[in-house]
Amino acid sequence: MQTAPLPAELLDAILETASRYSTAELAAAAARLSEAYRKGLPPRLNSAVDRAAYLVTRLPATYAALRRAAAELPFQPGSWLDLGAGAGAAAWVAPCPVTLVDQNPGWPDFRPATRVHADLTKLPDLEPHDVVSIAYALNELTPTPRRWLIDEAWRLARRALVLVEPGTPEGFRHVVEARKQLIEAGAEIHAPCPHSAPCPLEGTDWCHFAVRVERTRLHRQLKGGTLGYEDEKFSYVVALRGGARPAEGRVLRHPEVQRNLIRLTVCAPERIEVQTVTRRDPRWRAARKVSWGDRWPVLPPPETSVPDED
Ligand SMILES: C[S@@+](CC[C@H](N)C(=O)[O-])C[C@H]1O[C@@H](n2cnc3c(N)ncnc32)[C@H](O)[C@@H]1O
């Protein structure tokens, strides 16, 4: 898996903010954060040191996941609204002016953006924007406000709505429920799904992807890990007002690579299917390059149409 680079300026800003605290203070705050996540509770980010720990241990990953989801947008947006923006990961992802909405006034602005301090459960009057995004914030709301926020976000999305949640069963449930709500509201699903029909994984499995993120030395110190990277698991959906070009198929797992054979689990328009690509297959070279989460053609060539199960 390729490592998603963090913009150097963002990394510098994170480390500069963190340098105001001792490693012990940051480690204690990171432990409080982890404990909240383990219990499925929203992290309390009311103190400056808690927010600094979030910047070090979570922002690189949430930035990378949003960037990955937004890379599916089939157009160049001219305006972007991010709801539940936190430290403003969206400002580093958007190629255009950004409005960041969050109730917490303590987040630093590392990049120029318009800040609106507001409650997501009763938003003030906001202008429609080409893209609206909500990343890692739906899970902090209870069901009724969450449904209301999705309707509002869709109303404010001139062209696209991007939702990103943790790649856990619960995060996926929020995404798949929002997906249904958006389809009922007339949205076209552009990614990751190859269709706007009911999700075949709902109730049986959870659809999620991963992006590899570099860990700084400070991050490793705070989390007690030794690896120089982590794999951030996320679920997402990109819904469009029109012009969706969904993938023919989407790779749902790490490809299983053997010497003469690659097995791909693919979400296809009709079902989840396991495709076997052999060396003789004209798709062999493409299959060697494809990764979990990528788009993939669905139609298997005649000689490999029946998956080989051994
Ligand atoms: C886990 S952080 C995610 C931040 C950012 N989107 C990211 O991906 O890094 C969740 C953010 O949602 C905000 N939030 C949660 N509930 C909110 C509400 N009711 N109104 C406004 N902001 C809210 C929190 O203040 C926090 O900044």
C-alpha cells in the first residue's frame, strides 16, 4: 500500500503546536482520546492539549482519508463547505476556497479559510457550495440530528456531498444509512459503489478501505508504537447531483496475489464477486497494479468466468 504524504507545511504546523506541551502531557491526552474511541464516545477536545494530541495522532489520518475520498470527485470544485471541520483537514484537501464549520472555537487555522462557529444540529444560514463534506463527525451525533444534518448538507451541496467515517461496523452503518437517505433525496452515488442500488454488504459485512499514513516520531511516542506508518480504515460515500460515473467494479479487499494468479473481491453492479485473473489473462498487468479500494473492470474474460476456489 502506498503511503499518503502529509503536506510539509501541515506537518510543521502540527509539530509546532505540539511543541507547546511536554511529551508526558501529550501522551496523557492521547490516552484520553484513545479511551474515548475505544468506548465509542466522541473525544472531548475542549482543552488545548487534547486538541494538540488530536493533531499529532489523528489529523494526518483523517486528512488522508478525506483526501482519498475526495480524489473520486469527477470535477474541480470552486467552493467547499466542511461540516464538523475540527482542525481543518478539508482546507488541505480542497483545491478552492473553503468554509469550515465547527462548534469548538479552539481549533487552530493552519490554512486560510472562512471559519463559522456553529452547532451542526442547528446550522445558521449558509450559502450552497459546490462540495460539502462531513468527515469523522456524523458519529458524534445522535440519530435524529444526524438525519437532519445529512438533509441539510445535501441541500447545501450544489454538486457533491462527500461523507467519511471510521472504517468500523458503526462508521459503515452511518455511511450506508446516509447513502440510503441521499438516494431517496435523488442523489446519484458516484463512489465507491458501482451502483445506486441497495448495498449488498449491509447487515452482513462492512464496506471499508484503508490509506497508509506516515507516523512521526512524536506520534509513535504518544501511541507507544514502533511502526513508521499506520493504516487508517475508513468508510465513505461520494454522492452527486448529476453526472455520476460510478466504477464498473470496486476492489473490496487486499488482492490475494499468488505466483500465477491474482484473486480480487469486487463489488459489481449485481453482486459481490471473486474474480480470478491468471497470467494468461489480458488484465494480468492491471491486476498486479490494482489495490484495495481501486476501481476495477467487472467483466471477466470467458476462460476465468468461474472463480477457482482452491
Ligand atoms: C473527530 S473530529 C473530526 C474533525 C475533522 N472533520 C477531521 O476529520 O479531522 C469531530 C469534530 O466534530 C465537531 N462536532 C461534533 N459535534 C458537533 C456539533 N453538534 N456541532 C458542531 N461541531 C460538532 C467537533 O467539535 C470536532 O471538531
